[in-house]
Amino acid sequence: MKKYTTKKLEGRQVLDCIQEGTVIDHIPTGKTWEILGVLGLWDYAGTIAVLRNVESSRYGAKDIIKFDDVERDVSLVGLFSPKPASTAGEEGDAKGQITVSRIKGTKVIEKTWPSPVEKVKNVIRCKNPRCITSSEQEIDQVFSLAQPEPPVYRCRYCQADVHEWKINNPTNEKFGGK
Ligand SMILES: [Zn+2]
């Protein structure tokens, strides 16, 4: 059984409705490519739809990712939530959190508001030029959440704090980003 439906729009077949899968909604515009990279969705073999600059009454614009896997771990999207973790909850999306909806049989069976994860490995890079991870490329880049709001990650090796991060993904490399 297909996990989605499509419809014709101006002569082209487009994704209409996910019947079984995951919808990541309220993504700050422009963060979609990083999210696809960090979730390993860049070369996703199933059906996936990316909606950019969707009008949103609350934020002006947002991005949405839909794909046909209901179980894939997407907790790393918490790295991109624009608002503090404590605003998550029933009204989380109203307060600017990224939402993750799991859909089965066209019904939302679970809705979550991921916050920044406690530990990340090979996602964020240490910016300290004297850190061992800067000279020894084969060492894993391991960071722990030092502070949840706003999120700050601390390098396991040199204790340097990272307040902002840009996630490497195939598009960044392709377009010369860092
Ligand atoms: Zn470091």
C-alpha cells in the first residue's frame, strides 16, 4: 500500500497527503538543508517532500519536510528549534517550536516538540584551533549540552562552548559552505 497520495497540479504530480510517515513542521526558513543533512535524509530512498517558504500566519514563513517513514529518529531537529525548550508542549508550535508529527492511517498518532539533545557526535564542530579535534581529524567531535536555554554545547576535549552551529551537509559542500 502506498503511504501517500498525490494529485495533479498544473499538469504535474505533487505530493498531496502523507498517510503513513513523518511531518516536520514549523522549521525556520533556510534551516531545511541543514536538517536534511543532520537527519541523513539527503539521499533518502523513499518518498520525501520539502516545502520551502510556506506562508504561516504566526511567523510569516516556514519550511516543512514530509517523508514516508514513521519511525525514523529525528530527535536532532531539536538543534534547530528557534525557541527555548521550555516552551514545548501542547502549545509548543504556537510558541515557535519545530513540531514532529507521526502519521499512521492518515491520523496523527504522536506529536512532539524536540528540544536540543543531551549529546551530539560528529554533528557540531569545535571552533577552538588548539583543540585536539582540529588537528586530529579522525577523532570524533563529541559535545554535551552545557545549557539548555539558549542551547550551548561544550566540547568534550577542550571544554570550549559553541553557541551557534552550521551543520555540514552535501549542499554546503556543493555550494562551498562551511
Ligand atoms: Zn574542542
